[in-house]
Amino acid sequence: MSGLRVAVVPGDGIGVEVIAEAVKALHAVADASGKEVRLTPFDWGADRYLSTGVSLPPGSLGLLQNEFDAILLGALGDPRVKDNKHAVDILLGLRFDLDLYVNLRPVRLFHERLCPLKGRRPEDVDFVVFRENTEGPYVMMGGNFKKGTADEVATEVDLNTRKGVERIVRHAFAFARRTGRTRVAMADKSNVLIHAHDLWLRVFKAVAAEHPEIESRHFYVDNLALQIVRDPGQFQVIVTSNMFGDIVTDLAAALQGGLGMAASGNLHPGRVSLFEPVHGSSPHLAGKGVANPMGAVLTAGLLLDHLGWKEEAERIEAAVRAAVAEEETTADIGGRLTTREVGDALVRRLLA
Ligand code: IPM
Ligand code: MG
């Protein structure tokens, strides 16, 4: 076995710092089990875009599809690129053009100290959000009429296809079945979006009917937000649209210690998939050594899990859990260590 081939795109801002620690963790966990990961860095990001005008170089998609098992991405976004064109081109470009229709965002509390809700323990915050990742308003269909005038009209199309909705809903149920989970919740706004989200509701009911062993519940998304805060323990799997999933996963990240702890995967089962921490590039924190690398390290764990390295993925999670318990963390979750020191502490645990 020639090892895993991972394309690494640190990107901008704190992405660079946290990915350095995720890379250390990947090497450590591979070394500890006598396996090989081959990491190939790519400098896609604001600097390159500003100096060359190129965001995602031509041929990148084919290269990723043919030469790599997965992509590990830090974060994209830079104040010098006002419209964030490079970030949209690269992140949304990869999601769309690689057809990464599953945005997997696990929500797990590693220590009750990290949860802003009173009295919630790790077992109370443990669910997975499946966010549709290729449709909705993210397709950027729409336009302006009389732009810049007092009579301006602006439209944004919320695009939903039966194929798109069905494949993410099916993925959520299949995941529940495969992992022994017994509840799937779907959130939409079908009381107002009577066309697009009625499609979601009909598809959800039809797929739920094929899974009688799984308790399926439908929520309007505003109520879902309330319920996640009121009683997160009622959720095991949540499936929702692209935009609602974006919002709900930031809310849910707060329950697990903030964006610094949140990991994600952009998947198309069987194809090259993209893994990134949920947080952004946080330019104001960049270069200070304060960024929490745990979200990125956990993201590397998701990558390994996706590619079948289950034991190694579990070891990464256990290392993070132990480091959190021992307060070997950055200040955002109460510790005193720098980004690099947290990475070192995790590596020590992975090699132990
Ligand atoms: C996320 C981010 C992105 C999104 C932005 C940066 C385009 O918020 O991955 O959650 O909205 O999908
Ligand atoms: Mg977001």
C-alpha cells in the first residue's frame, strides 16, 4: 500500500497556522501505525491570487481527481481581496465542480467546561449535521435590474432539485442506519418556501418511509434553532439545506466550544473529497499563535475516517479529548498554550 495522497491547501490567515498542526498530527498518527501519508502542498490563496490574478489554476480539478485521495484545506479570505473572489472561486468552486454534495459537520462536546449551556455534558451534545452543499442560494443565480438606482431590484434564486435534495436526505438516513443511530431530523422552511421546501418535505417523508426503524422528525428551521439550544441531546442526525446548514452549524459550533473546535468534510462518496475546519481565516488573529488548531486536527481525523483509517481517526479524536481534559488548549477554550504548543501536545499523545 503506497499510502494516502492528500493535497494540502493551507490558504489564508489562521488557515496556514492550523493546517501546519493538522499536518503534524497526520504524520504522527501515520508514523505511530507504520502507515504512510503523502502530503502535497498547494499555495492557492490570496497572495497567489493578488500576484497572478489566478485563484484556482487551470487543470486543478483534474489533478485533484486523478492524483489525490483527499484535500485538506485551511481557510480562505483576506481583507485585501474585497469581494473575496478567490475564496468563492476556490472553496465554492471545489464544492460545486467536484460535486461534493454532502457537507458533514459533526457536533461533539469534548468536555462540559466548553459548553455555554448550563449543565450540559458531552453525551448531551453529540450529533451530526448533513448540510446540502451544491444547491440553494449558493448557486449564485439571480441578478440586478436598475442597479445602483433608487428603483433597484435584486434577486437571488434558491435552487433546489429533486436529485439534489434526495441524495443528501438519503445520505443522512444511510449514515444513521450504518452507525446505529435511531433518529433523523430534517429542517426546512416549508411553511413559507411553499415550492422549494415543499420538495424537501415530500422527499424527506418518502425516504423516511423506507426507513421505518429510524424515527424521523420534521422541524421548521427557526424551531430547530430553538430546540438545539433548549435540548441538544434530542438530536442525533440533522439534514438540511445549504444555507440553513451554514447557519445552524455555526450555532451548533458554539455548543462544542466555538468555531475553533468544529470540523467538517465536503464529500462525494467514492470521489476525491475536501476537508476543512468550519472556521474562517480570521485575519485579525493571524500570525499571533492564538488560533485553536483542534478544529483542523479533528478535520484531519474526519479525512482519515472517510478514507477508511478508522483506528487512526479515533486516535486523533482521543488525543484531542485528552488534551482538552488536561487543559492543553489555546485561550479560546480556556487554556494558555499557543497554536504550535497545542499541536505539539497532540503529537506527543499520538506518538505515545
Ligand atoms: C462555511 C462558510 C462558507 C459557506 C463561506 C466562507 C462561503 O461560512 O463553510 O460554513 O457559507 O459555506
Ligand atoms: Mg459558515
